[in-house]
Amino acid sequence: MLTIALSKGRILDQTLPLLEKAGISISKSELESRKLILDTNLNDVKVIVIRASDVPVFVQHGAADFGIAGKDVLLEHGANGIFELLDLNISKCRLMVASKKDQDLNKSTLKVATKYVKSAKEYFYRQGKQVEVIKLYGAMELAPIVGLSDCIVDLVDTGNTLKANNLVPIALIQKISSRLIVNSAAFNTKHKEIKLWIQKIKQNL
Ligand code: ATP
Ligand code: PRP
Ligand code: MG
């Protein structure tokens, strides 16, 4: 039995065609059901659809053999018990620092609002800047507008969300795309099976 962990939301839409091409398909009724473990066309392959940030947790603990998650999420989670094997080149965006256009960013301690606490701390540490990080779970763009922070660290794709909130990109921290990750123990015990699926997915990228 093989269990695959997928992120719900935008990654799922782009992942399903990749799996389909590799020979794993999930029916519409299965996807539209409220079930959390979905059957596929293959008896020995199941799919769990969970929140993006939970994917590495399930994979690390072996509750899923492999999974697909954004590099942003993987950087926050850390690599413990996980092998990152393939860049799927989907859900591409950039992890960036952004602020109001006229913001003074040379203060001695910058207030940074973000969901990406680890990446933000590491970035500003490398820059030699002292920061106070305020953890949010969404709508980061609001923080500088209401005076909660001096800047944000968030994902940027088209830039529309920044623009709509009168913010400007300041610096690129990391290019982001979705990665195929594997539980390190499963990679040894189910090596042949997992290798085969990775090969099939890779062939069709
Ligand atoms: P949740 O809603 O559970 O908090 P989320 O907001 O991280 O999760 P999504 O918005 O579906 O969920 O994002 C999932 C992944 O897709 C992110 O981890 C990132 O890798 C990528 N992503 C997020 N926003 C964008 C975007 N605007 N453009 C392209 N890729 C994105
Ligand atoms: C993501 C991200 C930005 C936005 C960037 O939010 O957190 O707010 O997309 O994309 P853009 O540059 O194309 O505007 P998302 O739409 O996922 O909303 P949520 O995670 O806050 O629900
Ligand atoms: Mg989102």
C-alpha cells in the first residue's frame, strides 16, 4: 500500500494532472466527497488531501509515503525525516520582503509580519538586521497598512495582491515551486515502488 499526501488548494489543481499522466487518477465523486482518504484507480494507492503545511508532517512521520508541498512550507518545516527528490515546477512564486513604498527600513529593529517565521528570521539574520517577527496565518499584506509591522515576508506571484494594498516588493528571499518529498524510511523499505512512481512522474513533467 502506498499513501500520497497532497495539499488542498492551488497545488492540488496542478498536481492532479501530473498524477494522472503518471497513471494515478482520482474520480470526481471521490474528490467532491468529504472523505479524507481518497481511493484512486489503483487498489494499492491512496491519497490524503490535507492543508499545505501539514503535508511534510504526515510525510516525516511516515503517515504518508510521499507528498507534494511548496518549498516555502518545506523551508519552514525543516528536512528531518524527509527527502526532497523532485522539483515539479508547479505553483511557482517568490518569497519576498514587501512594504509600503515610503517605509523607512533602516530602523534599528524592523517589525516583520509573516507566516514564514523561520525563513524571515534567517533572511534578516544573513542581512545583519535585527528583527521582531510577528507570526500571522494569512492576510500578511494588511499588517503594514494598519501599522502592525514595518514590512512583511510573503509569497508573491503576479504582484496583484501587493499592488491592491499599496505595497511594493523590496527583496527576493527565495524562488518557490512545489517539490515531491518522500519519507526517508519509506524510501529505503519501499525503494523500488517509490522509485518507479517518481520515474513516471518525472517522465511527464
Ligand atoms: P492554507 O490556506 O491552508 O493556510 P495556503 O494559503 O498555504 O494554505 P495555498 O494558497 O493553496 O494554501 O498555497 C499552497 C502552496 O502554493 C504554497 O505553499 C506555495 O508553495 C504555493 N502558492 C501560494 N500562493 C501562491 C501564489 N499566489 N502563486 C503561486 N503559488 C502560490
Ligand atoms: C497568496 C499569497 C499572497 C498572494 C500572492 O495568497 O499569500 O497574498 O497569493 O499572489 P499574487 O502576487 O498573484 O497576488 P492566497 O491567494 O493563497 O490567499 P491566502 O493564502 O491568504 O488564503
Ligand atoms: Mg494561500
